[in-house]
Amino acid sequence: MIEIVIERPTRVGYSIPVRGPLKLQASADVKTHGEMEAAVCEGIRRFEQDYMGRGPKDIHAYLLGDLLVIRLTGVLTAAEQHLAQSLPVEKGRDLIKQVRTHLVETARPILNAMIEEATGVKVRSLHHDLSTVTGEKIIVVTLEESPRFREVKRR
């Protein structure tokens, strides 16, 4: 058994060394349900900014058992909005969806890794769609199992 020492800050600002077996400390790394959802939102925000070139106006993630639903609003670029309005509805919509689908499929390993890091569970499948009318994007992720999370102590 390996023993480690972790400095745990106190409310006053001092650190107290905490000794214990390695396997017990791993549970301290387990996130709460809300922390997992927030980590997914932050990862998706970074992905959209870095990979797609523009971040969404708003992101919400909902973890429901082994299902992760991510809702992004305001994802269309100005060019995509003009394209959707200038061409016949079906043609503009299809072009935007085709490009976005190709970009997401190309970046699938990056998305999977980010979601696995945030939840601690491997991704089974990922599905996505975009509305060119509302500028809303939905990503649905099926995980291999329900993530384990730490319960929040209520006061």
C-alpha cells in the first residue's frame, strides 16, 4: 500500500498534511454531478472556440445516467447566418450542416477525450445536430456506464 501526503487547505488558509492510502485519496478526485456538467460545458466551450473558431452564447450540459445531453445556443457564425438566409432554405441548411458534421466527425477523438476526462467514463457514441433557424446545436453522448460522482453534502 502506498501512502501519500496531501496538503489540504483549511478555512483560515493554513495547510494540514493529510496521510492516507492512495486508494482513499482517489475518491477525493471524484467530481460532483454539477462539477461534471460544468467541466463538460467548459470543454465544449474551449472546443467550439479553438476548433470551430467561435464560441456559443450559452451552453448547458445535462447528465442523465449514462446519457449526456449538451445544448448550445448562438453557435452560427455571421457567414453561416448569411448563407442560410441568402440561398434557398434547403440548400443553405444542407451546406452548413454538411460542413459542421464533417468538422465534428473529424474532431471526434478530441471531443471523446474531453468528455472522458470530464466524466471519467469512456464514450460509446456521440450524435449531434444543428438548427440553422434558431442557431441551436444539440450533442447527445452515450457513455459506457453511468459516471460515479460524489454526493453534495447539504447544509
